[in-house]
Amino acid sequence: MPTSTHAQNGPDRYGDDVLAGDWKARGRRVIPTVEAERDLVVELAADGFCGAVVAVNAQHVTLEDRFGKTRMFPLGHGFLVDGEAVQLVRPKPKAPAGRLRTASGSFAVEHAPAKVALPSRIFVEGRHDAELVEKVWGADLRIEGVVVEYLEGVDVLAEQLDDFKPGPGRRAGILVDHLVPGSKEQRIADAVRRGPHGANVLVVGHPYIDVWQAVKPARVGREAWPVIPRGTEWKHGVCEAFGWPHDEQADIARAWQRILAQVRGYGDLEPALLARVEELIDFVTAPA
């Protein structure tokens, strides 16, 4: 039977194959994907929980609300951003733009060999101080070969210095909490300056009761750190005021890790601490 020329060359009056392509998706709304970048404010469509992104891994995102409460959710659908449905996905790694900077704001030195530790040291009052200094200035200190040690309280400073034996080329920089006129800390600092090690020791401090306060309160979702009445242990009082567990020392340790996790770099710290740490680094790395 001859084939119709019209059937071969003319328009297809039956149209395209309705089953061709992704026919199930036709007319369906496409939910946009949004990378779960830190500090992105997200609402859970199911129950209205609203919070900022504070952590993300391959499968989950952690949100923190304005009261400091955190919840973890699977990545994917079920979220709203600015009232619009989105699908949260893990952020793609970003290529570095220009020279990298450390958390302290210094230019990073890439592929630098490990440096032998200097004889000089920086001493801080406690573990939390040391962890904060390490998080923000750790890269700089390793490049310079500076070791940070903690004292477990300023009351043992004179004894620690006697053991350390400061001298030319072996300096000690001391960071003290609550170094304000008339305080116990100020009296201890003055005694060290007048003592036998004074020429090779620099004692500086910040005005905060504890190094927790040197973290800007906005990083933990607060406008200000609470005022704790005399007679109440300050860290316990802070946790109570924030509604955080505070009955055991483990609760206080977890509260600090929660605060420390919000510190991304020098911009999250108060200038009164930044200047003092930089001063100590300059002091202990200066040529003998």
C-alpha cells in the first residue's frame, strides 16, 4: 500500500506522545532548594518552630530559636524561608576568594612547617579562657610557636611564675579576668609587677567577670548578659537566667561548649578582650 505523502511530511495532527518525558511532573509546583547556610532563619512548616541554622551535616540541620533552644531536623522538604516552602540542602563547599584569613583576622600562612615552641608563654586563668584563645588565635599562635597554659585561677599566679622562672627571652604574658581597680585581681597583678619577675612579665586583663562575657551576647541570641546577684555563682546564675540546665558541673561545661560553638572569629568577641590578647602575643614574640 502506498504511503501517504501527507502522513510523511505534513503536520502531526495527533500531537506529541502524551507519555513522552516526565509527564507525571507536569503542572506540579517545583519547590526551590536553599543551602542551609549558618544564621539562615528557617521555619518548620509542620509546627511553626523557627530558628537560625547553627550546624549542618550530610543529613541533618540544627536550628536554634531566640530562646537558645536547639532542634535537629533531616535536610529536605518541610521548611519555610520568608514564608515560602523550600527544600534545605547542605551548602556546597566554597572556593576561597583571595588570601585566606584566620579566625583572628590575620592572613593565613599556608603549608607552613611546624615551629618549635618559644620559651615564652601566655598564661590564662582557666580552661574556658584557653579554649576561646585557641579557637580564635590558635592558627596565629602555632605560626609564632606560642604555647598557652591555664592557671586554674589567678590566686596561684605568683607560684606559677616562680616555677616558670621568667627572664630575658623567656617572657610570661598573663590574661586575667575581671581586672578592674580595687579588685583582688588588680592587687595580684600589682604585686607581680613589683616582684622579682616584673621586668619580664606582662599582666593584662578584661573587665568581665568571666570570659563568657567576652563573647558578644548576640551570638547566643541575647541582647545582654544577665546581671547575677552577689552570692550566686556567676556561671550557674547565667545558665539559670537563660533557662539552661545548671544543677551539675557537667551542665556548666555543656553551656560553655554551646557558647563557644557560636564563636566564628574575632568579630564575635568584645574589643576589650581582642586588644589584650593581641598585646600579649606581641609581648611574648618580641625579640629578646
